[in-house]
Amino acid sequence: MTPHIMLDHTTLSAPDDPRPDALAKLGGNPGYPGDRIRPDQLHAAILGSPHAHAKILAIDTRAAMALPGVHAVVTHADIPGSKHHGLRIVDRPFLCIDKCRFIGDPIAAVAADTRELAQQALALIDVSYALLPSVFDTELATQHDAPQLHERPNLLYERHHRHGNTAAAALECDHIVDRDYRTPRQMHAYLETESGVAEPDGNGGILIYFGCHNPERDRKMIAGMLALHSERVRVVGSPVGGSHGGKDELSVQPILALLAWKTGRPVRLHLQRPQSVDLSVKRHSMTIRMRTGCDAHGRLRFHEAWITADTGAYASYGPEVLDGAREHSSGPYKYDAVALESRLVYTNNGIAGAFRGFGAVQVQFALEQQIEQLAALAQIDPLEFRRMNLKQPDDPGPLDQVVVPFDGASRALDVISRHALWQGPRRWRDDRYLHGVGMALIQRSDGYGKGGPNGAKLALALAADGCIELRASFCELGQNLIGSICRLTALELGCDAGDVRAVIGDSALPDSGAVAASRATTLVWRAIAAEGAHWSAQLCNEAASLNEVPVAALRLGPGGIWCDDERYMSFVELAARLGERRPVLPIDLAGEETPTEIAGAHYVFGACAALAHVIIDTWTGAISVDRLVVAAALGPVVSRQGFLGQMEGGALIGQGLVTIEALPMAKGRYLARNFDSYFIPTFADAPQTEVIAIENLMPGDRHGPRGAGEIGANFGAPTVANAIASALGTPVFKLPFTPDDVLDFLEQEV
């Protein structure tokens, strides 16, 4: 079970320092915003709609407000400013106005002396509804007579891409695979449900402590809702007790802020798991049709994909997720012709949004099944089939956009091809057990696409206690960002990691944008690479001016400023002598984007090749993933602990999607609302994992580490699915592939 990591070269060969937050977490006091407990706090509760689609005729809060111990009951009428929020599409009310669109849609909220009183008050709120027709199927939702959720059509968003003539290319094919695939909703299953505190600051403003990805964006939206100047709202969002994308946008923070603003008291909110399931976003369920062809020699000629995603009642990150699905649906492969069509549809199901892998996981599962089937038809080893169809490093991207030249997919294939697991048998039977070894090759975009918030603001500062601080609004999500910041900064400056402090997760800091996958690590790497020498020179200049010594003789080293082989002045002494003149260096990073004008298209990509060994019990249908091998071409490894954590954790999420996780709905209601009926993989299900880090980049590459945050789920799902297909000798068309599916297949084979 113990994983290990092999480095392609020794850029970061020294052992990791202990995580800076390890003692706090082990001691039970990590400082999560939801743990901010004060004796004078009120307790909040939210009333959600019991209906999937209904017109709201009236809301009577008088009885609830009359209950002793209740300090506020709020509805949309109490919102003084903007009543809706959203990302690319602003369509979601903070509190329902004229109608509700999914079960759990927030209608009213209460602040009371205790949680029990708040729940009693919810029961006294009288809401009059007129039920409306609902729609839960994406195909039905796009018909002309379907119930309409919003003023815009239910077909919320669609995008297409074409290259070459697919009909002509199909005529050149000896083998064509035309299949339909289905992927389910998936729950983020973070340990910490939505929780936090909002407090009046005593000057007419609001302080909000709530786990999130982007404190500055949340600050602006909440300020707009309260009709306050944005400077009067402050959001502290770090650290976060689990997210995987599920906390990457506003959820109940605005309602909490409204209650604190209304009462003038601190208000605490902590959702119970069932309500968190109702309100939180999920991975988009998708229906995917792919049609792919190759000639007799195994050369891919054309690829077509039709993708439909269910975004639920509100857009959330749906358009961006769909962009990701379209962009990744053709993979790292070269075709003569490509035709991609994608649609995003409103339904009265729960909301879908950001989730690790971000739209690419679903289509990568389908594409890698296509590749396996074509390789079998052409009678070519599946790894060699992939290798012969790879794009060249300087070819255009999957949407014909300009991308950074990258040979990571080829390097990952080369490494994985030599592994003993691939060199051995790939399908065998051992008494009652079927064994299969499968592989997958995926590429994954980095950061935001064209037009996204790709730039960032950070700062380096010398603190009063002598620590070198890197200041940014990035949030710590458990990815060891704090440790990565300290390590990167120390390596560049030549000091110790203990000389550096990460000050993050607060809208009062420079606006560095959202933490999305490994975006923060990459941007810190770029910032330090760009300005580290400037900062070192600034500190040496300050030290030289204090004692009138030649600045050329000084350099930064462990603990302070060094002259030759001796420490000349400690950072503590330098800070004390400079006093209020302690330097601060603002860093303003420009965004890196493809010059091609395609909205959402990415510029930088990473790649992984992976192998999985699965064992299938023919008596029970149980599937276990015994072993996983990953060759990750993602550039320099900043933090070994963080890198391994991202690879292993992401892969287990992908494994869960394939083998066990699904969140079905019945008439808009989740059939599982807790972990007693929604099952996720545990440590007992985790395979023996080997991670091979391919650190070296192409000559001249200045873009640094590629993201490790998303890509684990991206390779985890298709690799495990292909291993199951190998063991059974049949493709996998829907996820999850359960023990019942195994037994059904085996019975048909008898």
C-alpha cells in the first residue's frame, strides 16, 4: 500500500520538509473557518424548497419571527442589493424570488439563539406554492413543449468544433467504432460540510469566515448583494476542510452574511450532511456518443463526439465544464478530421458544477474505450496504437489553438511501456478471479482557458518578526500549498524554508484569483522565478545601506544576509532596524493565454500515462483495483507530499466514479443524502500505487510545473475502466460498472 515516487532527474531530490500545518492538524486545531466559535454567536438555518419546480405565491414569516429567541427571518425581500449571482451566467437567486427550481432551493433563512430554535422557526414559515411541471431528462428538456426553467431556453449553452471533412475521412477507414457512453453524477464527499461565521466589523461592514477558493470574488458578490462598498466586506477562506471543486463558488455564504448584517450579531452556520447534499453541486452527468475510425494500418482518420451535460437548475460552472469536455474529447491524438458537438441543458435536478477533472474525466473515459476497441480491431498493441497516433509536440491544440509545445504524452508512454506490469500478462484467470491490466493516456489543460482570470497579484514582504512573507489570497485546500510556497521561495532565495511564511486565504491580501487545481503552485513558481532575484537584491541593498558595506558582497542565505561564508545580519535584525521602512514588493503576473481567439481554449497542457491491475470476483461480481502505476509528465515536482497526495487522491476519485459512485435521482430528489447510502472508496479500496514523476521539460520551456490537482481523476477513471474491460473482454459503456453489471455480463457469456 505504500506508494513511492521516482524522479526523472534530481531538481528537487532533497526530502520534503514537514508540512507547516501538520502539528495544527494533528492537534485538532487547524483553524478551519467553520471552527470559529464564539459565545455570542447566533445560529442560522435555511429553509429549502420541498418541490423541484413551483411558483412561490407568498411567504409568511410572522409566526417564525414571533418565536422567542429568533432574531431574524430573511427572504429575498430583505436583500438590499443584487438578488442573483453566477459566474459566466448570472441566473441563481441568493434566495428564491418568484419560483424554486430544485428540491432544496433556498427560500428563507433564520438566525436564532440556538440551532434547535432556528429549526423550530423554519417549521413556522408558511410558504404558498403553485406546482409547476418539472423536467428531469436532458432530451425531454430540449423539446419545444418542455417546461421552461428560466427566461432563456433550457438548452443553456452549446459549442461546436470542426476540423477537416469527417465524411471523407470515414471513407478511408477500415475500422469504425460508434458507441454511446453514460457517466453519472458524483458527490464531492468532502469531510467538512459548508460551514462558517459572519460577523459585523463594528464599522458597518461584514467579516465572513467560510471555506472557499476565491475570497476576493466572494467578497465582491456579497458586497453587491448587501449594497455595500466592496471594501466594507472581508472574506477569510483558508484553510478548507475538503473541496475537490465543490466549494469553488458561492453557496450559502451570502445568506449567512445577510443574517449577520440584518441582526448586527455574529451568526454561525453549519449544514448537516443531508442539506449539504441537497444544496451542493455535483459532477455533471453526461451522455456521450463517439464515432472514431482508423485505417488498416491503425492510423486514426476521424473522430466525432456528441456530448450532452445536465447542469441542473442553474448554470454554475456548467459552461466552463462543457468547454473542458469538448476540448478534451479528442485527447492527445492526431486525426485527419474532427467534429465535436456539446450541449449544456437546464433540468430540475440538483445543481452540477466544478469537480476535480472538470468535464474532461467523462469524455476521457469514453475516448480511451474507443482507442482500446480500435486497437483490438486493427490487431495492434494498444500502447503502440496510441504512440503511432500521437500529435507532435509543436502541433496545434485540440481546438486548433496555439499551445505551448509539449512532448509529455510521448515521454509518459515511453516510461510506462517499459514497466513490468505492462510487459507481463494483461488478462488471465486465477480460479474464481478474473485479472485484467489496462492502460490509459490522457492530457490535461492547466489553469483557466482563453478569457479566464489567468493573471494574479502577489507580494513579497519582510515582516516585523523577520519572516519573509509571500502574500496572496490563494486558499489552502489541503494540497500543501503552504509548504509549497515556503519551499519554492526558499529554494529561489537561498534561505531556509523556516525563514518564509505563507500569508494566504484572505480578501484583504493581493487578489491572486481562485485556487483551481494546482493553479496556485504554478503561479507562485512563476512569481518567484520572475521576482526572486529582484527581492534578494532589495534586501541586500537595505542591509548594505544600514552599515555602509558593498552590496556586491552580500547575498541571502539561511537565517539572513550573508557576506562570503558568514552571516552578516539576521532577517530579524534587518526587520528591527528598518522598522516601518520594511520593504514590500508587489508582483503582478500577466495571464498566459493562447493567442488563438477561441473562448475557453487552453494554452498549457500536462500528460499522464497509467496502468491498472483489477481483480474481479466471478462469484460476487466485486471489483478490486489491486495496483496502479502512473507516469506523470508534469514538470518539476514542487512538493513530494503534495504531488503524491494529488495523484493518489485524484486517482481514487476516478476509481470511485468507475466502480462504486453514482447519485441517482427520482423526480428531482437525491436517493442518497448521507454516506450510509452513498458509498465512496476508502483506504481499504486503495490500490498499491507507484508514481513516476517525469520532471524535465522541453528545452526553452519557461512555464514550469503543470497541474497535479486535476489530473489524478483524469487518468484514474479511464485506466480503471480499461482494466475492467481487459479482465472481462468487453468494453465498458456506462459508469459506474457495478458487481451487478459484472454478474449480468458473466451470465450472458455462459
